Amino acid sequence: MSVNKVILLGNVGKDPEVRYLDTGIAVATFPLATTDRAYTLANGTQVPERTEWHNLVLWRGLAETAEKYVHKGDKLYIEGKIRTRSYDDQTGAKRYITEIFVDNMEMLTPKSASSGVSSVQQPVTPAQPQQSPVTPIQNNPADDLPF
Amino acid sequence: MSVNKVILLGNVGKDPEVRYLDTGIAVATFPLATTDRAYTLANGTQVPERTEWHNLVLWRGLAETAEKYVHKGDKLYIEGKIRTRSYDDQTGAKRYITEIFVDNMEMLTPKSASSGVSSVQQPVTPAQPQQSPVTPIQNNPADDLPF
Amino acid sequence: MSVNKVILLGNVGKDPEVRYLDTGIAVATFPLATTDRAYTLANGTQVPERTEWHNLVLWRGLAETAEKYVHKGDKLYIEGKIRTRSYDDQTGAKRYITEIFVDNMEMLTPKSASSGVSSVQQPVTPAQPQQSPVTPIQNNPADDLPF
Amino acid sequence: MSVNKVILLGNVGKDPEVRYLDTGIAVATFPLATTDRAYTLANGTQVPERTEWHNLVLWRGLAETAEKYVHKGDKLYIEGKIRTRSYDDQTGAKRYITEIFVDNMEMLTPKSASSGVSSVQQPVTPAQPQQSPVTPIQNNPADDLPF
DNA sequence: TTTT
DNA sequence: TTTT
């Protein structure tokens, strides 16, 4: 009795960070930017262009595809769902972060135009990803639930 | 060259809070819940039902419609866009909150079944809304931009 | 590199017709109505309300769920894809029909309010469904492809 | 109480045909192709790739933008609604055609890569468009309704 | 803080 | 052929 659906078409902000759970399941995370067009209101006010950053999370096969084929700057279409999770910051205070769990992905950048080469030269290290302070992924038991 | 689209169908968590900018523009906010079904993984793991709360923000005519017709418990379909904004908490630290700017709304609860009456008995006061500590709306100049 | 996605929220026009392929796979079909609101143009022209009828097609588990729980008059949310197929009419001329292949369905009519009882009294016969002249389903080999 | 929403991402099949109503309103039509990936069923059956053609209809500003910037082969994202209309064929029999009324469009082909030049060499004639027998547009009064 |  |  419920729908939670997100459709985004934008540009990849960084090469995906991919890590593997003990169960072998891949998880990829990377930011995607969407930009609203600037426009002018009826009263003449200029509303400038505005970029929104979305924290994408991909699991399993999609994460592996992202690891191989998605690069910074690529244009991407995704469908997914919104999910807000909490974590404790350095001071022990509860913080929230909203992420997009991706369940469908279409790559819109032709292979030839992707910055794939540079990514091979500076490979992501799946074994020990540095966790961004902005989007910490805690090592709690739920991490091993493959959803 | 960009798409940022959200589609939600869920239940209203609280009666809308509505305030009016100096320009007379109405802004309504209220939470919407979507609930994933519980399911069982191939390996037998039970993934329980999970409720996600979305912070909806409506402007102008939609806000006025929400003020009149939307009530706690109602089932609602909305389309909108994701927007994350920052604010400073009590300690001066930067915090982020993700909201859904609604641009289309369909009310799915028949008028007869809506909890409209109780809302009349406990009216929201648009003049001096208490701002929730969880989702502070700052009085900065941008508040008067009618977007 | 392609997306074909439909989202509909409307009312079921007739109880589902369900048939079973030789392979045991269930296929359900029924019409869904969506209605545009009437509105007035800037120049004063009245654009009246307009109802659009969509031919839904459901396979497998979704078809079985529809057979059990979906009834004429129910409010339904679906996601699916557009598909146009051709068939030969009585005169041998090629005709086209556009259908919506459903891949997600949310029933929005509470069980208590559904017209389910009458449907039990006038059951659909899956064994020998009459095929509507408007939307003929041909017995070609592709019918046994479970997509 | 109703939603009729289509999201397509695919390739333009022909340069847009644009005509202008007596009121000066522009209407553009062109086909868009979406292609399902081929896949293999659990039982080993190969389901081949399949292309779906959608009849897009754009009005007013969107039609003018399409006239200037959309070309055969371009990749396009659109949002719109499904609409089926009837017309009488040569024999006087009633036929149906399903079209997508576009209300949002994002062009995904970089200008430099678009086949824009050839379109200038073979311009569409807005004054007297030949009406395709497949998708006839009748000159009925409703044509002057700008919706 | 909602609903099934 | 549905619903408001």
C-alpha cells in the first residue's frame, strides 16, 4: 500500500567507492548531481541554477557493474528509493543521512566518451575504502544483511 | 539535462503545518510515511517491514489545498523533487535535512473517511508556527523567494 | 540505454479476465481508467474532464493476485511498460493495440470497500475466456513465452 | 484522484514534423524508440531484444524547441501522459492510435553530436505537413484547442 | 509520526 | 468500462 520511488538523471561526481561484505556482496556508493535550470519568476526575481547532490548506494550486481563501467563525469539515469539512516557522529550525537538505494541504472555516456581510462590508472581499492566523514557507513550487523 | 523526480504514495503522519511568508505565499510542511513490505531472502533471512519518513514541503496553491484538505492518517500520492538544505544547530554545527518539494498531489482518502473534524478542533496557527527542532526553517532572506 | 516506464493511478473498469497458458502461467487483463481534471485555459476555454482507458496485462504472480483481489471499481496504482502489438482483424487488415505490461501493483481500495463479493457470485471462468473483439489475444506461439 | 504518467528514454526515429494551428500554436510529432534488453529465462528460453515505438506529441513551446533542436537519432528523456484517440480510416472504420503527450523533455545528445545539419538541408514544411497514414491527424475543431 |  |  506504499510507493517510494526516485528517478534521477544527472552526472556522477566521483568514481564509485566499492566495498565487499564478508558474504561477498558488493556495495557501491557515489554522488550524483542534478541541476535545476535557472528561471525568472513572474515578479522578475531571478532564481539561479541549483545543483543537488544525491548519495547513491548500489548493491550486488549493480555495484559490480558500477565498479567496472561508471566513472566520474558520466551521465547516468537511475531508479531507486529514498532511505534515511542515522549514525552517531564523533560527539555521540545522532545524525541523519538520506541515501538513494538504486534498483535500476542506465548508463548514458558512450563508452568512448567516458573517463574510464583515468579510473584504471587510479583504481578504487575495494578492500579498505576510506569512509567519507560526510556519509559514514558503520560496521554494524545490519551491514551484512544483503538488502 | 537533468531529472530529479520523486514519487511517493503513503500516509500522512501529522496534520500539515502551514505558515505564510510576508509576501502572502503559503508554505506547508508535514511528514509522509512509506512502508516497505517485509520479505524473506533466498537464504531464509527475514527482512522486516520498514517505514521511511519523508519531509514534504508544499508551496502556494498546493500548500493551501493541504491546509484545507490533508489530515493526519490520509493516504496521499505526490510527485516532487529531492532537496537537501543545511542549517546550523544549537552548537553552531552545520546540519543537513533532506526534504521533498511537492509539485503534484492526489488525495486518495475519501472525504468521508478523512480525520478532518479533529483538525478543525485543533487548528494549526499559521501566524506563529512553532518550528520543530528536528526540521528548523530559518528566517533567512531566501524564505521570501517563492520557489 | 533505454527506459519505458508507465505510472498509473486510477479505477478498474471490469473484473480481471484471467487465463492460463499450457505452461500454467497466468495472464490477467483488465481496463484501468484515469481521468484528467477539467480546467479553464487563460483565454477562457473550458477543457472538460477526460477519461483515458488503459489495457493492463499482468503475468504470473501479479495475474494471480489480480484474480483474487482486484475488482471492478477498485482504485489501483501500477507501474509498467508500454507495449504495442499488432493483430489481424476479421478482414485480414493489420490492427494495433497498445497495452500496459504491469510489473508492480498497489491496491488502494481497502478490502472492506472492494466489490469482491459480487465477483465471487459471478466468477470469471479462466478455462474458456471469451476474447473481446476489441482486444483480441491471438493463439500464436509467442503466447507461451512467459514475458 | 488519478495519475497518468509516462517516462521514456530512447532515440528519436525521425526529425520532428511541426505544424502550426490557425491560432499560431505549434504541434510537433515524432517517433521515439525504446529497446528492451535481450534476456534468458530460468528455463533457458531466449527472449530477444525488442524495440517499442512511441508516437510523441508536443505542444507550444516544447514543439518549438523540438523543431529547433531535436533530430533523428538523438537520445531523449521525456515525461508525458498516454492518450488514445480514434479516427476513421479510408473505409470509414474506426481506428485507434495511442500517443504520448509530452510535458517535459530533456535532450541528452550533446549539440556537437546531433545530426542537426542534415535537418537543415531537408527542412520540415510546417504549412502543409503530409499526414502519415499510420498516425493521421484530423482537422477537427478540437485541433484548435491548445491542450 | 502514518498505515496494513 | 471506472471514479469524483
